[in-house]
Amino acid sequence: MRHYRQALVLYRELGCSYDEADTLERLGDTYLALGDADQAHDTWQWTLKLYHTQNRPHETVSMASAPFDEASLSPHPRGR
């Protein structure tokens, strides 16, 4: 997770919002894998806002409509 956070700082400094959004999505996946569903949800919400702002409809739709596994609360977007 430390690397994701470091990457976010760099992407923000460089103005690379596309990479920032992609990194946030993966950070949310990591939070969920570590059992922090609330933090994962919050991170994915920020990701969706960025995707929407960036006019990335495919990513926005796939995340917003991702099915969730009731047992693990794990989303399954884009076959990951």
C-alpha cells in the first residue's frame, strides 16, 4: 500500500489524473483484500468521481455496476 500512496503523491504532483484514478482503484482493491471494506468503498467512490470527471464512461459504468460477492464484498469489475 505504501507504493500506491507514493504513486498517488507523484501522480498528483505531475497532474496525471488518469494514473491517479487507476491507482486509487487498485488501492481500493487492496483495502478490501486486507478486510477494510469501508476504506475500500470510500476509495472507490473517489475513483468513480475521477473517472466521471475524466469522461471515462467504460470505467465508470464497470465500477458502478460491478456485481459484489455477498460473502467478501468483493467487486468483480473488468474480470480482475
